[in-house]
Amino acid sequence: MSAYRRRKRRDQLRKHRVRKRAIVVALVLAPFLLVAATLGGEAAFSSSCNLSALRPVAVGQNSVVYAANGSELGVIPAERNRTPVSRGQISSWMPEATVAIEDRRFYEHGGVDPIGIARAVVADVRAGRIVQGGSTITQELVRNLYLSRAQTLQRKLTEACLAIKLGRHWSKQRILTAYLNQVYYGNHAYGIEAAAETYFSEPARALTLDQAALLAGLPQAPSIYDPFVRPDDALARRDEVLHAMLVNDDLTTEQSLAARADRQLHLHPGTRYSSIREPYFFGYVEDLLQQEYGTNTVREGGLKVYTTIRPGLQRAATAAVTHVLDRPTDPAAAIVSVDPSDGAIRAMAAVTPGRRGNQFNFVTSGARQPGSTFKTIALTTAVSEGLNPFTTTYLSAPFYYAPLKWNVQTYEHTYAGYELLANATIQSDNTVYARLALDVGAKNIVDMARRLGIRTSVLTAHPSIALGAESVTPLEEASAYATLAAGGVYSKPMAITRVVLADGKVDAAAGWGKPQRERVIPDWVASTVTQVLMQNMLYGTGRGAHVAGRSDAGKTGTTDNYADAWFSGYTPRLEATVWIGYPQGEVPMLDVHGIAVSGPTFPADIWHLFMEAADGSRADVPFPAPTTKPVWLPWKGLYEYGLSYGATPAATTTAAAPAAKPKTQSVRTTTTTSTSTPTTTAAPPATTTPPPETTDTTQTTTP
């Protein structure tokens, strides 16, 4: 048995020596083959050694997103971080350090260096293994730009041939700059700009001698010399580079000694490729880009993306939220602001107190029930059908709709009897709007919601939609309210104004920055609704949001279990929607700072603070008068004055009977029209008292 093992060991040693000799022979022959190929054998590679016939390998670079003022919002994450720079944007130490350690004869050879190859072969033969490579910087660039990294003799010969040709067509400076922009420095950093940012939080132009020497030593073995993981090895490699620069006469002895005397690496890990300002808006923009260009182009296509976001308004939005919700246990809040004139998104912020790193975008993805803010859409539907909210009355009393087992009351169980629809809106009366929803038709309310801007969320044509029972996103609701602010002209929400491609050309074909606008309702309809919502800011549930001396309009919203609270409103120049709730689900907000959260509380406060900062320093602009005349139709609703439809449940029998129906109420027909314009600027009757904050809460029993 022992003899067998000895024979086996001898056989293994014999095979190892044979392989070693084969490697050495190959290394000795390689330079001669390469020189032969480059000096006289180009014809043998006529198809593969042709720069003009070869398409460069796609080399990715990061896409960058900018705010409206040109400031950088962040870099779209990619597996390879790369930001190409010109020669003038690179520290002069970097090319010298790279040439000294990678290709000492770079400025003397023509792309392939026979002397360097021979020197590497000698070192490899002495070591009995490959310890040095003979490739030049030009060969490495060819390999990165045109070729795969397959270790075959054919590829090596083609590489050498292409390097010779590239050396003839490109200047040394162009080759070296291209190489510095391509080479891998470790930690996902490709190119010198990304490396400088990754290791030192500096641009490449600011690199010092020590920093340049450290980076120049990394490409040979980025993982072995990783300064974050193996600082001692990285320091030793830096010293090798400094010595090579001294030998190459790039440094004086004094400079070399002074640099080597510093035994610290002075690393300052950068965050440019990982830190993103305004992450919710940033993610929304990235989604839009991926829909247009696809993942690879977005992450590695070198796009420069200019957006609509205004940093000042963004700061105002975040400050407004954090000022009101300042405790770790507070619910989350989101705010989005839209320019009515073109749909440009000016602010998109979300705050989750006590939690960092939340990636869920409440503004664009968090569809929740909007409560009574949706009454505005029901009101718009009714006005568009010819109902005059300043002359038409509805019954405020408990209401039961038997076909759907729908029982509607107000939160305070107080009722106004017969009241104008405008006043019912100010009081946010659920019972009036339940009757109105049945009269105008739930399908018509859905259609109006789609026209105004709620175009993604699923909406069911159920009469409870008028009370906010269907879920929508804050961005959709902001878009709908912005349509009213724009006098009935819908603008598709716009986040991107311009995209510059990697070649420096603006992508005009995608239509970025071109507002997509269409009139969806007459301006007199939008103006009438705005007049009602203006009164709500002065006398109703929106009083806490009103900015003194400003023309503003808005509506509060709260779900029946206090799980979601909203405020949506606008001025002639800007719309903003605020949502508050717990991100994990519909958790009742019954005790936040000692109160139950409803639309007139924290959402109104946040809206007030934001709009005061956003629009408060400019002169007030009134809402424009409509250019078209109202068309009012006499109105007779089937449910306008009914206590119930079908069997009345016992729960509603205790409600007081309403007074006699007003004799001034008109009867709607389809043959008579009126063009008289009501007085829409008058305040509500003096007997109308502002509702308590909680009367806005939706109280419904839905199937």
C-alpha cells in the first residue's frame, strides 16, 4: 500500500513538472507570436482586426437625476458605477501614477510592448507561475472596449493587432483618458471619477498624490488591495506605486519620502452613488424612465434627467409635516403639490416618524379612502348637470337606502333640515351627499373622477363613492383638484422636463417636458365648484388651512374609522394634497397628540404651513372669472328630500321629521334651460355656524 502511494505521488509530481514546462514554453513563445502578428501578420486577422468594422462593447455609465434648479437629486443605482470625465477633469497625478505602475513605456511603444512582454516572461519563468502581465494600457483598453476576456491565443493575437491599430488612430492622451474612464477600481467603481467619489468623496480633479497612488494600484487586484477591507495591503501597494513614480522621474526623492511617510489612507467613503435626495420623487422618476427606456438603459445608459421638483418647495413640504407630526409614534404623512398650469409636480414628500429607510411611496402607490375630499368630485358632477349649489336645497337628515342596506348619518347626529347644497358642502354633510350621489348617479361620478384626473385607481360605481369609499392615491387626487384650479383643464402629472442621452443629445422623441393638457369640463363648472370651496376655507371645515389674505379653496376628508385624514386644496398658482395615516394599514388615529386625527386637524395645519411658505411671499392672485356662462337646469332629485328608499330600518325611526319642503324649490325638466348666473360670492347665511372638526367624518354602512 505504501509503495502504491509513493508511485502515485511520483506520477503527480511528474505531471506538475510537465504542466509547468508547458506554461513556461508558452510564455516564452507568446511574445514572438504577438510581435509576428503585429509586425507582419495583420492580413491573417483581416476580419477581426478592423477597428471600423468592430462595434465597441456597450460600456455602462450611471444616469443622474436633477431638480428643476439643476441641483443633483441623486444617481440611479447600478451594478457598475461610472461617470466619464474629460482629461481636464482628472488630477495630473493620476495619469502619471497609472503609467508608472501599469505601463512604464506607454509613451514609447506603439500599442504592444515587446520589451515589457519579455520582462514579464522572465519574471514568470523565475517564479514558475504567472506573476506579471505583459499587456499595455492600450491592450487593456482594447480588451475593455472591443473584446471578451476569453483566454485564447486567437483573442490575444487579435488584441495585440487591434492595440497597434488603435495606437495609430488615437493620441496617447485620448487612449490614457479612455482607459482611466473604463478601468475597474473595486467596490462597483468603474472609471476614475467613480473611484474618487467612492473612496474619498472627491471628484477626480481633486485627487492628491497619495490618493492617486492608492487608486492607481487597485486595478491589478481590486479585491486584494481593497482599502476598506485590507488597508495594510492597500498601503503597501500604494508605496509600490510611489516607488514606480520615483523611478519614472515623476517624483523627486523628497516628494516620494514625504508621501510614504504618511501611513494613513485617509479614506472618506462617498455617498454619491448611494445617497438620494427626495427618494419618493426619485423612485417615481425612475419608474417613468424604465417605462420609456427599460432597466439597462436607465441604470447604465448615462442619462441626464432634469425634473420638475423645486427644492425650496420640497423643503417647505417636509418642514410642514415634521413641524406638525414631531413625535416618533406619530402616523405617517405625505404631501404632493402640482402646478395647475401644466401638471408639473413641484413637491413630493413623505415622512414616517420614528422609521428610517421606508421605500414605499405613499404619494403614488398608497391608495387609501379619501373621505369627504371626494365630495368635491360629486359636487362637480352635479354642477356639470346643471345643478346650482347656491340655489338648490337638499334634506339634511338620516337617510336609509334599502336596496344596498345603506344607512347614512352625520358624525354628530345633528342635522340642518333643508339646506343649500353649498352650505351642505361647507358642513360636509354626509346625508345630503348620499342623496345627491343617488340623484346624479354613481357611474357619472366615476366618469367625472376619470375626467378630472383619477385615472389609475379602480373605482366602483357605488353611491358611497361620493363619501370617499373608493381608494385613490394622493397624486391622483392632487391632479383632480389641480384640474379645478386650472378652470377645468386637465394636465397629466409631469415629473420630467428633459432627458439628455449619453451622446449629449436631448431625447425629443419621448415628449418630455411637453404638457399634455385637455379641457374636461367648462370653466363655469370649475369656477362654481371653486367658489363653494373658497367659502369652505372661510366658514367651513377648511378654516384651519386658509392662508389669510389669500385666494384659496379646499376640502377636508376623514374616513369613518379615523384611519385616513386628508386635505386637498389650491390657489390659482399651486395645488397641494396632504394625507395622514399609518402605513401598515387602516389603524384608527384616535389619540395623536391627545386628539382624533381628522381632515380639519393636522392635514389642514400641514397644508396651511406648506402653502404659506410656498405662496405667501407673492402678491395674491384671484381666481379668474369664467369666460363661459353657466347653464343651470331646474333640479328635481328623486332622493332630494326622502328620508329613505324602501323599508326604513328601526334605527332611523327616531329621527325628527323634516319641516315642510321649501316652496321655492324648482322642478328639473330636460326641456327648460336657464342662463342666469347666481351670486356665488356671498357668504353663507348668518345663522350657519361652522361645524366642529369631527363633523367631516364619513359615517356609512356599506354592503
